[in-house]
Amino acid sequence: MNQLKQLFSNPKLRSFVAALILVVTVAVFVRFFTQHPQYITSLRHIKLWQVLAIMGLNMGAILALVFVYTFTLELCGKKIPLREQFLLTAYSSIANFFGPLQSGPGVRVVYLKTKYKVRMRDYILATLIYYGMFAVICVLFLVGGSRPWWQTLLAFIVVALASLAVIRLFISRSAKKGEAMNLQLGAKTMFGLFLATLAQVCFITGYYFVELLVVKSHVSFRQAIVYSGAANFAIFVSLTPDAIGFRESFLVLSKRLHRISTPAILAANLIDRAIYALFLGLLFLIVLAFHAKDRFKKPSDLAQ
């Protein structure tokens, strides 16, 4: 196991695996849509209101993420202006989609550490708390929308305990290195972080629902809730931009829960990424309009 960890700690190997997954996923998409051209034809009939609805819900998810990051920073005892938080969130989202691997968090860490002296250990711990809340909400969406209450409760307990175990492991390892944690775990901040995380997942569920309606008109909102719960877990293992390949795998493996066919999954994800790329392009224009380049330096400059 240690040898495997050392092997995947190699940046070149991780980049190769990410590129391989990306190529395989693109090949699967091309093969599928070559054999099923009717799905490409159906994509041409997306209504304008559907595109606008998906983009509007994406903006809602970004705004919810702004507050997620705001409360995460408050756990570290830091605050930055809301406008600057929005610009940084937009910039990291763009980097996360178009950059190699998961570039967005790296952009945030470098910027916050350099300009606001945020301790990296504190910020990582605060982020783990956010991820724990995100995982718990997603498992409730995944299992709660498709299984009996006792199975939902069991899944909730398992994921909550697993999240706590990861957090405690990180704290204990830091303590062994003599690095004490210094988070401000106020009830108001924790509750605000939970609500912002819940809002983020709800907005994501909303635009998944609209995308599924485009390709499969008889999908229920309950199915979309389960679908969203499965799709969101891809964030924890994604090596590719926007979890390409991983999200589709999670959704296909969970078909028995959300009961959405593989063709609909592939078509909906094609719509999702096409519109999200367009949305990020518009978001970049908003960043330019706010004169983001004048407000903070490039991440490469900050790292020097």
C-alpha cells in the first residue's frame, strides 16, 4: 500500500493517469454518439429557456460556493471582502475546469496564504470539514431519495463517521509534527457553512434536473435528487477537469438507485459540460469586468 501511495505521489504519473482517463472517456463518448446519432440530433433542440435555466442555476451554485469559502475562512479566523471572495471563487472555478488536475484549490491556497497569511494546515482542516458536510448531504440525497429510512440512517452514520475519522487522522498527524490546529469552531459559522453547502448541492441538483429533462422528459425530481447525490461523489476522486470520466462512472454504477439509463446519463453530461464551459466563459468576462487582474496578482507571481 505504501509503495502504491509513493507511486501515485509522482506528479508525472498522476498527470498520465488523468490524461489516460480523459482520452478513454472521450473515446467512449465518440463511440457511443457515432452509434447513436439520434442523441446528437436531440441536443440541437435544446430550448433557450433551458440553457438560461441551467446557467442561472450554475450561477446560484457559484454564489453558494462563495459563502462556503467565506465560512471556511471564518473557521480560520480570517475574513476577506465579499466582492474579492466572489472574484477568487470565479477564478478558481475557471482554473479547476480548464487547468490540469484539480487546479482550483491550489489557486486559492496560494492566494490566501500569500496575501492573508492563512495557515495552510488550518485551511486544509476547514476544507475537510466542508467536504465532510458535503459528503453527508450527498449521501442523504443518494440514499434518502431511493431507499428505506433505516438504510438512509445507516448510510448517514457510516459517511459521518468516515468523515470524522479523516478529520481526526489529519489532526493527529499534524499534532505529531508539532503543528497545532487553531480553528474557531463557532456554532454560527458551522451552521452557516452547513446551510451554504446544502444550498450548493440544491443548485447543482436543480441544473442536473433541467439537463435530464432535456434528454429524458419523464424524469422525476426525486430521480434527479438521487442522480445528483451519486454525481457529486466524483469530486472526491476526480483527477480530470470537472471529474470527466469519474462522474459518468459513478452515475452508471448507481443506475439501480436513480433508474436513469446510460444513454441519458451520457447525453445529459454532454449538455452539462457544454453549457458549463459557456457559463465559465461568461464568468470570465464578469471577472474582467470587475477588474480582477488589478485586484490580485497571478497565482504564478504569488508563488514566487
